[in-house]
Amino acid sequence: MVSKYTTDMAMVIHMMPCPHKGFIVDVEEKPDQLLLIIYHDNIVEFNTQQQQDLAFYIIAMLQELRKLGVWGVEVRERAPRASYS
């Protein structure tokens, strides 16, 4: 299977600075789409204003990535343990 994750997508993700250190965003490839994955337990670590900043960040990133084939955001309950280090 050829990856749908392109260098253009990587550039968008790495060129948009995250407004708050410690926020975890993963990209997952499904057979028919790419998804941005965010984690509930990670989001609740931030205060209300920071959560709003992160929401705007995700919206802006998704608007750019949709042009390149990423179609959605999935929220999962827990971040992988390796992400906490």
C-alpha cells in the first residue's frame, strides 16, 4: 500500500507552530483517509483559554490539510503512554 501521507502534509504539520507545549497530535492512515488524532486526557491538561487556542490550531491545520487529503479529526480517550515522556 502506498502511503497517503505526503511531504506536503508533513510540511503543513511542522510549519504550523503549536500554541502550547505538550499538545499531542498524531496522524493515522486508514485505507480510505488520513485522520488527525487528538487525545481527551491530553486536552484536559490545559486550561480553558489554552483549550480554545488548541481548538483554533486544530481547525487551522485541518483546513490546510483537507486540501491535501486529510479529512477528519478523531478524539481518543487516552494518549499512548510513550507520548507522555
